[in-house]
Amino acid sequence: MGQRKNLLLTVINIAALLALVVLAILTKSLPFSIGNNWNISSTFSDLFATLSINKIVWSIIYPLLFLFSIYQITMSRKGGSEDPIGKVGVWFFISAIAISLSFFKLNLSLLWPLLILLISLVILYLRVQQKDASLGYRIGAIFPFSVFLGWISIVAVNEITLYIYNTFSSYIPFSKGILTLISLGLIVVINFLAVLIYGDIWFSLVGVWTLVEFYLKLSQSTDADQKVNRITLAGIILLILSILIHLVIKGGRVARQEASI
């Protein structure tokens, strides 16, 4: 019964992924490829819409999701503690539905599909985490969702902060410049925690990539706020240092384990 359920979930997940690719081809668009449609924006949101990562990252995410699908097929008849299909459950399908809604110009704010996608990916991310996982499991199950959630968390920070600011601007005492700093601060904190708690450098590298691109764009602007420049650079340095420190600690741990054998 368990194998039959896993096989059914595998078929559903692969069909959902193929449907997303077909939608992307037919609509000639990317998921949540939204520009700045808010009345009030921030420096981060204005430049964020122009970053090349918006397009390039999906050429990475889609192959990674296919990698997960292939891994599902190979594991569909296996059980044990490394059960990616059972851990993912229906949440991959739910995330696919949320993404598909972003392809259609419905009379619906894209914030809601984005929130559904964010929540489903957070649940997926937490469910697939496993200590002492095999290399195959790390590559086939953890790695794809690390990159995927790393990117969607940045998109969500941008959209949610803009939504709150535009909806409650009359009650919010800070300026657009502060809104940019809040967005940057949230991105840095989220990516730092990914490394600190889960040792997830892939998640954090998506954040580093975004911040580096943003910093370079900002540096080309003649009227750039130097405070935003400095905060962005500090965030990049913090994340890179956290990644390097994690790698050094992990390398030392592996060396000690090998020495004790």
C-alpha cells in the first residue's frame, strides 16, 4: 500500500512539473515575473525587478525540480528513513498549483499565490531536512528545495513589504529608504539563519547572488543612498563569512571523524 501511494504521488508530482513547463512555454513568461505595480515602491523593489537573477534563477530551479522528479522515480519503490516522496507528500503539488496561478492574468493579487507557494515550500523544506542524510538524498531532495525556497523567500520579502507599506502607508511613519533597509535586513537575516540553523549554503548563495547584483546596480546609480550601499555590502560580507565559517567547521568535523576511524 505504501509503495502504491508513493508511486501515485510520484506520478502526480511529475505531471504537475510538466504542466508548469508547458504553461511557461505557452505563456512565454516566468512564474511571478511581476514588475513594480505598487503606488509606492522602494529602491530595492525598483532595482530588484531589473536584476538578471529574475530570469536566470528559473533556468536553475526547473532542472533542479526535474532532478528531484528523477530521484523520486528511483526511490518510489523504496522505504526507510530516506523517504523523499512520503516527506514531500502533496505539498509539491500544492506549490505547483500556486505557481500555475501566477501564469494567468486573473483578477487576483499575485500576493496570495505567492504566500501559498511560500508556505508550501517552507513546509517542504522543513520536512525534507534530515541529519546524516546520504549524498544522494542531499542532492536529490534537499538541494532543489534549498535553492527554490532561497529564491522565493526573496521574492516574498519584496512583495510582502511593499504590500504592507502601500496598504498601511498612512499609519507607517518611516520613509521609502527605511523600507529598502527593512527589505535588505530581512533578506540578510533569513539567509544567515539558513546557514546558522541548517548549514544550508545553497539557500544563502541565492541571497548572496541577489545582493551582489543589487549592490552593483546600486553602485551605477548617481543618486544612490550611501547608507543602503553600506548596508548591502555589509550583508554580503556577513553572508559570505557565515558560509566560509560553516565550511571550515564542517571540514574540521569531517577530518576528525576520518581520523578517529
